[in-house]
Amino acid sequence: MQFMTPEQYQFIKKQAKKILNTYTTSKDQKVIQAIQALVQEEIDSKLTFSEIDQQLVLQPIFHIQSKDQLEKFLTDIKQYVEPFIQPTEAQLKKLFPKDKKLKLPKLEAFDWQETSYLSWFDPGTNRKYIVYREDGALKGVRGTFSNSAKVGICTVCNQHAKVGLLLVSKKGADLGTYTKRGNYICEDSESCNGALSDLEKFTNFVNNLM
Ligand SMILES: [Zn+2]
């Protein structure tokens, strides 16, 4: 019974850290209870439970008082995350037919339960690839990516991190014309996925590129 998406798992992670942080910084029962109630509310607004068992799985979150407990909790609930279905190399190649010498990432290196979108960078061409699913269909977009060595806000996950400029060309209304869209996004897409707890931001981002 996998009832969480990777994005929801990242969201739960954030909530769990909030609880741990509260126990670490406060001894006041009232404060602790207030944060517990807030976290409960946040979870209820983000996840839909079809069975009581699913809610029970998450109950230990309210008593996380140490880093070890946090780690254990996150490991325990990971089995309930529906992973991003690993695409095949053939599927990926089909997404980018113009890139004859498409360099693919090592797919076995990804943690699919923590992946909301798949991304990799080809240093040979300076292209960054982004692959995701929308209504079950695999989609891809790519652009040139320049590492800015700057810290900024990522358009996808909204975290403060090392970002680079992704430039995506889009066919214009007139034949042979192109427009370019630029966005600052995380250089490290694994960390970006880790911070992505609101998939709507990602969806808005890719839809703006199309
Ligand atoms: Zn990001």
C-alpha cells in the first residue's frame, strides 16, 4: 500500500524536521502541542488517506525527539512511497530525437522514491535534461545550462541553493523563429528533488517552458 508520492515524502520529511526542531528547542508542552497540531493540519491538507492504517504509519512523526528517531522514521515510511517509474533508455532517447549522441545518466544510481523529476547534465554539450510524467505520459525538455556559481532561489523547488541558468529554446509563432526562456534552477537536481515538496511549482515551471 504505497500511498505517498516522492513529493509528499519530501513534504513529510520537512514536517518531521519541524517536530524534531521543536523538541530540541523547547521544553514547553504547550509549544510542542501547538506544533504537533500544526503538523497534523499540514499533513491532512497535503495527503489523502484511504485507510486508517496509512495514518497510523505516520503517527510516530509526532514524537521524534532525536536525529536517530528521525532517520528511523524516514526509513520506516519509505516503503510506502510510490517511486518514479524508472524509464528505459529507449524511452529517454525517444524523448529527445534530435540529440543523436544523447548521453544518458546512470539510471541505477537514482533513488526513485525520492525523485519527482529526473534530470541530468551533459558536460560535453552543456545541456541539462529534465524528464517527468504528466498524466502518466513521459515528457522531456532540455536546454543549455550555465553554472553561475551563484547562490539564488531555484524556480523549481524554491530553496536557496547553488543555481545555474537554464535556457530553453521554443519555436516562435513564425516559421524558423525561436524565443528563449531562461530560469535559474538548482545545479544539483538530487538536492532539488529533496527540497521539492510542492509539485505544482515544478508543473508551472515546465508548462512555462513549452
Ligand atoms: Zn531546486
